[in-house]
Amino acid sequence: MSGMDSLTTRQREVYDFIREKIRSRGYGPTVREIGTQFNISSPNGVMCHLKALEKKGLINREPNMSRAIQLSTESFSSSRPGLRLAGRIAAGMLQEAVEQNETIDFGELFNAEEMFVLEVNGDSMIEDQISDGDYVVIRKQDTADRGQIVVALTEENEATLKRWYPEADRIRLEPANSSMKPIYVKNARVLGICVGVVRKLS
């Protein structure tokens, strides 16, 4: 019997919830989020389900980031159709408009196996031209150079988009908004680095 076949109804619901969160935002839910979703008032009640899922080989929980939940059985990838490249538009000197018969496959520009997309909520990165409602393309990796824009996950399983500055005994997560102060944490890990920004204009 596979791990999935041996799940109870509630364990399957918790697993599906974890899977959906990882699919939609790139990282798993907190214990508190799982408890709220399923009206489980005790963190120990949530932990029982997580331990069962881990024992059945469906999730992993990192030892040094005790609340960071990852799926052990699948990865998410997608193949998306390209968009037609209609031509090039001048942003400087005017030039003749020439229509082209090509397509741009963003799956080739952004390898879907290594990337995920997050919708930005908030204005902490506006001075880096990343605004509320934008979509950031994140390349999955667990290291970053000093000053790179990263998705960082704290010990409390809270994720944030900030510039990454390791210091002597802490990590400084620096916003790109002069009205906001940095976030200082003792322990955090990099989920990926920002490699693109997509903005839909109304």
C-alpha cells in the first residue's frame, strides 16, 4: 500500500492543503494556518497529522527549520504556450513599426523546472521597481549573493521578498523602501532569487 493509499480522510485533506499552498505560493503553510483551515485548536493536533504524513513518506520537515514543510513525492512544473512577438517598440528614438511573425516562449526564458511565480503583496520593494500586485519570477536555489533580492523563509515559516544581507550573528532582510526598516532574524533560508518581474497594466 502506498503512502497516499494509507491516508485517512483528514490526513489526505491536510496533504492536499499543503500541496495547494506549495503549488500556489512556493512554500508550505504554517502549523497555525493548517489549524485554522481545519478548525484544529491545538498545535499538537496539527503535529500529529504532519508526523503521520512524514512517516508515510509524503512530506519532509527540515530539522533546522522545524516548521518548513516540503513535499517529498512530487515537483511542480508546467509547459505554457508562447506569446506572439508582434515586433519591437521604441522607448527612445522613434522607429518604423515592423510586424514580426515570431513567438516568445517564456518557458524557454524561464525554465519551468527551476522557477516559480509569486504575487507581490505590499510595497516594501517599490524602490527596486517591484510593486504591490506584480508577479515576481523566482529561480529556486538555496544560496544567494549578498544584496540579491530573494524569497527568504524564517524559522516561523514566514516568507518575505527582500534583499539578503548575512551579518556576523544574524541576517538582515532589507526592504527597498526608505520608509521601512530592515527585518533582522537569527535564522532564515533562501528559497530562491528574483530573476524577473511581470506587471499587468490596466
